[in-house]
Amino acid sequence: MDRKNCYDVIIIGAGPGGAFCAYELKEKQPDLKILIIEKGRSIEKRVCPKRTNGGKCLHCKPCSITTGFSGAGAFSDGKLSLSPDVGGNLPDILGYDEASRLIRESDDIYLKFGADTHVWGVDKPEAIREIRTRAIVANLKLVECPIRHLGTEKGYEIYERMQNYLLEKGVEMIFNTSVADILIESDGTGAQHVCGVKTEKGDTYYAPKVVAAVGREGADWLHGQCEKFGIDSVPGTVDIGVRVEVRDEVMQYLNDNLYEAKLIYHTPTFDDKVRTFCTNPHGEVATELYDGGLAVVNGHAYSGAEYATHNTNFAILVSKNFTKPFKTPIEYGRKIAELSNMLCGGRILVQNFGDFKRGRRSTEERMCRNNLIPTLKDAVPGDLSLVFPHRIMVDIEEMIYALDKVTPGIASDETLLYGVEVKFYSNKLVVSKEFETSVPGLYAIGDGAGITRGLQQASANGLVVARSILGVEH
Ligand SMILES: Cc1cc2nc3c(=O)[nH]c(=O)nc-3n(C[C@H](O)[C@H](O)[C@H](O)COP(=O)(O)OP(=O)(O)OC[C@H]3O[C@@H](n4cnc5c(N)ncnc54)[C@H](O)[C@@H]3O)c2cc1C
């Protein structure tokens, strides 16, 4: 075995989970030999051509928005949720207090690398009371969550500093390389343990500890590895819905007082859980591309005034839990997104709420009749009822009417609904409190393991897994 290919820890994926894991390992034990293998580019080479191409997606492979150093974090809106109630299941695994403490610690690291010190959503108790009262009237639950907003390009700078810091500390990073297989061997008794990874280029790297931190981008691949090696996993929830876009005026009261209004509804017809997610004031709706060219919708906001729009976007997501014998929720979400792509030539479908509720296809003319100019320029006017099951259509419509009671104007005919937004974090790996899988030495963290679904919890997950690997107190 070539010693130069041997490491103490190999981390698959350089998203916030993987990066914070490497950071903490080096902080606690500087002499550790650590390798990160990342399918995308180093951060300074991550350029999305949409910026210089009139907003048109060129379907780069791999996508610069979701892969490369800092993963889906680099071009995210950079909203750090400072409450354990938001962004993942760490409280279920570690307990609420421990999850809170870890979130504070990972937040301190963001501050160390230059995050804005302002925290939104804590300084206006009177306004929050009023919003909660309106929410109660509409049967909505308001989840309070302080937010630290990095902003897309500020977040990029923070992660760039972090990448350079890790390189200076001696963390090795291989970019533009996907891990094809986790290497697992058996001892004389037949017991399995991890021993390294093999890349798509055929290179092998060895380590007694491997951390899979592959994000949503790598969730399918990780699921495939679970099937191949009998690693325990369970089907989770699939979140599916639309990205809503309105004029800033409609959301101004919520945006000014909460920054991000997190509202949860149990719909009257089906009693399904529907929530708002990822609000971007003055933001842009964005296309997110997955392997195979699947286009799904997302949104972001830049902190610089020069990129600000007059619109706010946020997601409405319906949470679906499935029971036996169904076990492929990711495939379910993918099929619905594929249907939408099929109807729109591989692009994102958009419909205004007036047409949505009247059951007709939107047209270019009806889309721009009123006050709202769509920010996703290559979206195709269409009919979401040809894409979503009836149940999801009803859930979305009922949620929009409920939200209209909290922030009037949401149920206006001009409101835009972009589809499909789907969250591929649904397959949950079965992990211990140490985040070790059923294969000793193999750890799984972050969005790809179905444990987190946000920057702050993914980062905190990186910290805690590093401590588990080193056997130190959380
Ligand atoms: C447009 C957008 C906006 C968002 N906005 C916010 C926000 O404002 N606030 C928030 O909290 N969250 C936001 N998110 C979600 C947030 O980015 C993720 O929750 C977070 O990045 C998850 O971190 P992670 O480390 O688990 O995975 P990721 O960040 O997805 O990183 C995983 C990395 O693994 C790599 N990888 C995958 N498979 C392999 C493989 N086989 N071999 C090698 N490398 C591999 C990928 O290339 C990727 O770089 C946003 C996401 C997107 C896409």
C-alpha cells in the first residue's frame, strides 16, 4: 500500500459539513493527516455563467452552484438559522440543548471568518407578537428563528477564507473528483469496517475513518452505496412544492421584522404539513441542476444593493411521509420534477396564481400584466396541474390563502409559482449519536445523510462528528 495514499480521515464532499469537520479535526489535533475529495471545483474557480449570460443556465457539469468547496453553501443566500428548531434533525439525535450549543459554536466560527455580527428576528418583539396573532387567526404556526444573514457574495468570501485556512493548516484537497465507491473490508470474523475510498478516476485512498458529507448533490449516490453494502438507511420525508415570487411590498412587514417568516400549516382538506422555507427579500429565483441535468427551482438574495430586485421569493413545501412498501421518496420527488422539465424543455415552469386557481396555463402576456416582473428569465409559462398530484395542488392553494391572512397580497392573481422545488434529503442513514453508520469507521453527516437541511446544522454536524472521531467530549 502506497503510504502517500494513506490518511487518518477521508472526508467525501467539501460542503459546510465536510469543511467544518476538517476544521475541527485540525483544531483539536493539528498533526492529523486529512484528505477531502470533492467532485466540484475549488472555490475561486466556482463561477456560474448565468451572471454574465443574461440569467440563462448553461447546464455546467458539475454545477457550480451546488458543487465545489463549500458545496451548496457558496452561492446560497447564506442565511444561518440560529435555532435548533430549523434546518435539520440534530436535536432529535443529540438533544435540544446540545444541538443549541453546537449551533452557537459553529456560528462563532462563521464570525471568526468574517460573518456579519447583526442577528435578525430578535429585536422587534411587538411586531413579532402582531405577526403571531395574525398567524393564530389563520391557523398557522410561527416558528421563531433568529437569522444571521451572510448574503450570497459575503458567504462566498467567508468560505474562501475558510478554504485557504484549511489548506494552510495542511488539509489536503482533491477537486474535480467524485468518489465512486466507499471501500469496506471484512476481518477474519466477517465483521465489516471501512478502509478507504475509490474515485471515479480509479485512484484509491485509505483511511480507518471516512466521513460521507455529500449533500443533496450526493444523496442518490450515497443511497446507492447503502444498497450496495447493506448500510442501514430508512426512507424519510420528501418535501415538494413551489417557489413563490411576489413584489417586496407584499412581504415587507414580515421581511422587516422577522427577515425570514417560518410558518407551518396543517391543511384543512388533507391535514398535510405545509411550510414556508428560505425567504429571499429583494432576491432572485434560481435554477438548481442535479446530475443528469434535472432542473429544480431555488432562490437566493445578494447582500449588495447593485444586485437587489423588487421581489421577494420563498418556497412553499408540502412534507410527504410514505409508508411500506414504498421506499424511494427521492425517486418520487425526482419523477415529479422530471415531468415539469419534460413539459418545459428542461427548464423551470412558472404559473401565476390567478391561472393556477382557475386551472389554465399561464401566458407571457398574463405573467407581466400587473406589477411583478419574473426574475427567473428562462422560466416557461405553463400549468402546474399537469405536474403535481391533485393533493399537492390543494395543499399549495390552501397554504396561499392562509398566508394571505398574515401578509395580504400573497393570494393576488399576479403571484408567481415556479415549479418544481423539491428537497432531496429524504433518505436517512441510520446513525449512532456519534454519527457512525452500521459500518464501523464510516460516518455520515449533513444534508446527504438526511440529517440536516441547512447551513448552520450541517456545519454543526461537521463539528460534532470530528469530536466523535477523536473521541473527545461534544
Ligand atoms: C441555492 C441554494 C440556496 C440555499 N440557501 C440556504 C440558506 O440561505 N440557508 C441555509 O441554511 N441553507 C441554504 N441552502 C442549503 C444549504 O446550502 C445546505 O443545507 C448545506 O450546504 C448542506 O451542507 P452539506 O455539507 O451537508 O452539503 P453540500 O453543501 O451540498 O456539500 C456536499 C458536497 O459534496 C460533494 N459531493 C457530492 N457527492 C460527491 C462524491 N461522490 N464525491 C465527492 N464529492 C461529492 C458536492 O459536490 C458538494 O460540494 C441553500 C441551498 C441552495 C442550493
